[in-house]
Amino acid sequence: MKTSPDAVFRALNALGIIAICLVLAFALADQFYMRELPCPLCLLQRVGFVAVAIGLLMNVVLGSHMAHYGFSVVAGLCGGAAALRQVSLHVIPGTPAYGEPFLGLHFYTWAFILFGTIIFGIAVLASFQAQYGSSVKRLAWSEQTWLCKLSIASAIMIVALNFLSTFALCGPGVCPDDPVGYWLMS
């Protein structure tokens, strides 16, 4: 049985979504288990990852389109800019880092590296013309493969958890620059 290019690229986009969900799940686990509260720039980076996943999600549900990849690239650039801003704040001598390092680098440095990797990966993925056939169409939930269903469900769940944790941290107002506790717990 021959696999269509559409199915291959939907699967590759689904794998990208799952990878981003794992990054966001790791950030949430660090937030709750290591008790490292995210700062506003950290939250902007999470929004960047979510927006990248939304662009890939559009490819999974609606079929591959250059505009969906473009949305993800712009989201990656914005998330990368937030990460680079945070890196630049903490490289000034005498300025303490924010949070504990992971494998020798802080999360905002990892975020910058990941956004660069994501942008490169999307550029490579978007360059394959075979995925843009005229027969590409929107697929209903029942028509999706198990991998695509997993990516869709994971994205919905991780976005909801991030929204709830951010609301618990900041409430309806502006998030504190250096959070020390949850708004809901105060």
C-alpha cells in the first residue's frame, strides 16, 4: 500500500506538535514539581510554542498550506525574540539568572535554541512541494490517523493546562515581574 504525501506530511506535522507539547509539559512539570514560577517573558515563550503548534495543527486538520507554515515561522520568531530578550537580560555581569539550569543552560536559553531549530525544521518541511496538492482537504476527527488524533488531543490538553496555570499564577491582571506565589493562593 502506497502512502500519500499528504499523509506523510500530516504525520510529520503531528510529530512536531507532540514534540512541542513535550517541551510545554516539561516546563509545567518544572513549574509545579521544582516550584519555579515562570516570569512574564517565560510565559511569552510558552505562548510562542503554543502558536507554533497551532500552525502545525492547521496543517494536520486542514491539510498542508504555506500560510500555516508561515504562521508557525512567525510565531517561532516572536517566541525566539522573547527568549533572546530574556537571555540578554541575564548576560549582563552581576545580573542573576532566572531559575535553575537544565543540562548547563537555563530554560530561556534552551527556548531560544529550540525556536531556532523549529524555524529551520519548518523551513525544510515547507520546502517539499508534494504536500501542496490540490487533493489536500480538511480531515474530520474520524478520518485522522491515531498519531494525528494524539497530537490534536495533546495540544488541546497542554494549552488548557498552561492557560489554567497562568491564570492561577497571574489572575485576571498583569503577571508580576518576579512571581513569588500563585494569585489564587494569596
